[in-house]
Amino acid sequence: MDKVISVNPRDDFHLELVFDTGEARIFDARPFLDKGVLRRLRDPALFRQAYVAYDTVCWPGNLDLAPETLYDCSVAA
């Protein structure tokens, strides 16, 4: 399983990610912002607080996305 080692949230609800393989990818979070608790990430201020913990991307309030989802639903940077 790929592990996220770096995240840079962008203003357009995209995440610039670096995985432990050295691969850089771009994840578009917009399709996920209408699902369950992830609706809270529609707040740009909260979205920009993304950080890496437990090998994936997390946000305050116990929000996170699985690293497999981040990888599978992203494109090469």
C-alpha cells in the first residue's frame, strides 16, 4: 500500500500529494465533498488545514481519506 508523505492543499479543492514511492499526484476532492462527513470540507478554510498523519491525509475533526482512495482517484502530477 502506498503511503502519503506530503500534502499541499490548493484553493481549487485539489490536493498535491507525494507518496512514499516518490510519485507526485493530484487528487480532485470535489466529487467527495457531497458525501457524509466530508461535506464539512466544503469550507475552504478547513480544507486548507490538510495534514499528513497515519500515512494518509487528515483534517481537524477526525476527517481523513484512505491512502488507496487518494492514489486510485488521483492523476500523475
